Amino acid sequence: MTSSSLFLLIVMFAIMAYVFGRKRSEALAKSIGGVRHLHSLPNYYGLMAGIWAGIPAIILLCLWVIFEESWIQNKVLSELPLSYQNMADSELSLLWTEINNLRVGSLATASDSAFLTAVEQLDALERSSRILKTTLVIALTALCAAIGWVLIRPAQKARHHFERVLRTILMLSSSVAILTTVGIVFSVLFESIRFFQAVPFTEFVFGTKWSPQMAINAEVTGSSGAFGAIPLFVGTLMIAAIALVVAVPIGLMTAVFLVEYATPKVRSIIKPLLEVLAGIPTVVYGFFAALTMAPQLKNFLEGFGAQGVSSESALAAGLVMGIMIIPFVSSLADDVINAVPNTLRDGSIGLGATRSETIKKVVFPAALPGIVSGVLLAASRAIGETMIVVMAAGLAANLTANPLEAVTTVTVQIATLLVGDQEFDSAKTLSAFALGLMLFVTTLILNVIALAVVKKFREQYD
């Protein structure tokens, strides 16, 4: 059986164990005077039986799926002739690809007759693994279901056991985000350390020229490359600043209108339209920026006599990116302003303030921490955008403060550096990880600032 079929089978066993476990607890309750004499409700006995039947088998199945392929690959490659045993990992990977291509018929002939034997062994191992996996999983499910059935008795603390298991599952689930973050940080950090061993940290942080493509050919003069990241961060911050200049005022005014002035009917129309705007893929915004916004902006500015307006500019990318994050700012501000207690508004109006004065003097100060944190989160969103910049701002790493010129950003360069087949021993490829580390630190600083602002200006209301 396939892994997906086995998983469905385990779920069916668990459901059956729940039903029969519940019935068994009810039957035991009848013999002792009713359900009130059980330690827990019958549902908890059924849930405990279902957990016994399902969780151990699912753990076994997951472990099998994780390690099965690597074990089979190592087993097949270890049976190849001795001439293949001392190869590098990259060469062994190519051999494994050829064996799989022979197996599926993508290659008509093998470069070595030993590969045909390897294909036969691969088929045999996968067949044996499938049979053994099915047998063990079904046997473990049946055994654990029987144990869960036997353990059902009136004095069993089924509710406590179930809540302990549920608490463990929730804790493991919450740990996934932490472990994922730690894994991302360390994977980027280790590769960045390798990069900084080849390129000085000061050159990367304070350098004003970015040209990693020069490092491709060792015979070219200056082939060590230029890895100054300042042009990338200047371009990133310029586009993000333009986007925030567009998004923050419009988003905040939209939120104030929807919360304070709009009727329920108008709100029911505008709010879904904003959600639709938030759901548009970024690549569509990129098309809009490249095909509509950038040419129209160029023609408009040249009509006023502006010179040197590029067809790809930071201004075009920033404007469209600002439109993209308007729903983000508006939605966060909407929630924060809605959270301000109506008693504050009523008190202000009762003292003679107008609605606009109430918004400026009462609502905004009360909602300020949430608004600032939302703006900084929107800034993080703008800094991490890629597709719009690729299509509207170009790939040129220009160190300029002119928004009418083509620039590039950190995320665009990361995507460019890691496209295609790359060697992860070259400074060119490793520079992408250094850029990722710097981008991670930048967004982390923004989040820390947001938390500090919230902590400093937070007020407690009844």
C-alpha cells in the first residue's frame, strides 16, 4: 500500500477505536450504576482509544517515509562496483539520477551494465520496503488499538490522559514555528560565514559597487567581483519609502472612514473590495507596473520637461507597491481603531468635541501603538517584495537617490543569484546568503522597533 492509503487506513482504525471505546465505557458504566460513576465522560474513553490506535502508527509511518528513500539510495549505491565508491557526493547524485532515469525509461541505454543491476535492486528494495511498511503499520495499529481497548476501565483518568496528549501535540505544533525560524537563521548564517571568509565584511557592508557576475571567470581582470551591498540597500529603502508614502496616508484615511464615518452598507461594499485588492498576486501587480505604470509615468514626467526618466524606475515600482500594501495598512488600522472603546468617543463628544476632534485627540492617540506596529509590518512587507521590483525597477545596482532611475533591491539580487545551476562554493552564490542575513536583521530591527513602540505607548482601557 502507498503511504497515503496507509494514512487513511490508520485514520479509519482510529475512528473505529473511538466508537468501540466509547461503547465499551458506556457498557462498563451500566454495570456500576451509570455514567456518573466513571472518572471521565464516555467521549474521553473513546478519544483515548482512538489516540492509542492512531498516533503510534502515524509516527512510525512518518519516520518510515522520512528515512526510506535515503536508506534505499545508500543501499543501492553501496552495491555498485568499487570504482564508484570513492566518488564525491555530487557525482554520486548524478549516478543516482541516471539510475532513476533508466528505471522510468527516460534513458534507453545505460553507460554501465552495473546500473541495470542497480535498477533491479532498486525495484526489489522498494517492493520489500512497501510490503514491510504495510505489515508493520497495520500490525502496530491493531496492537495499539487492542491496548487502548484493554486499558478502558471505570477508574481510568481518560480526560487527564487525553488533555496531556493534546497539550503535548499543541506544544509540538507551536514549536514548529520556533524550530523553523532557528533552522532558517542557522542555514543562512553558516553560508554567510563562508562568504565572509572570502569577502571582507567591511567591503560587503560599506562597499558602493555591486557586480558579483565578475567573479564567474577567473581569467577576467578584477574577477574577484565587487560585493558592496550599499546600492542594494539604498534601492530597497528607496522603493519601500515610496511605497509607504503612498500606502500609509491612504490606508489610514480609508480605515478612519470605514470605522468612523461609513454606514454599514458602504462598509459592506468597500471592505470586500479592499480584500480583493489584497488577494491579487504580486506578479499581476508587476505586470501592471511594467506595462502600464512605468510607461505612463515616463510620458507624464517627460511632458513636464523632466529629462533622463528611465522606463524602469524606483518611482514606478514604489507607487505600485504602495497600492499593493494599502489593504495591509488599512486592515491593521481598521482593527486597531475598532478596538478603541466607544466610551472614550462618547466621553469626548459629551465634553463638546466634534467627531474630527475626537478622532485626532482621542482615537488616534489610543490606537497609535497598533497603527505604528502595523506600518512597520507593512514596511517589512515592502522590503521583502520581489516581483514588482524585477518587472518595474530593473536589475541595475545603481547607487542613486534619484527615484526616476533604475535600481534594484536585496530580494531581487537574491533571486537572481540563485536562479539556475549554481556552485555553492563560489562567492557569487554565497553572497545571496549574506544578503539574506542582512535582510533578516533589517526586518528583525523593524519588528523590535514596533514592539518597543507598542510597549511604550500602550494604554489599558476598561
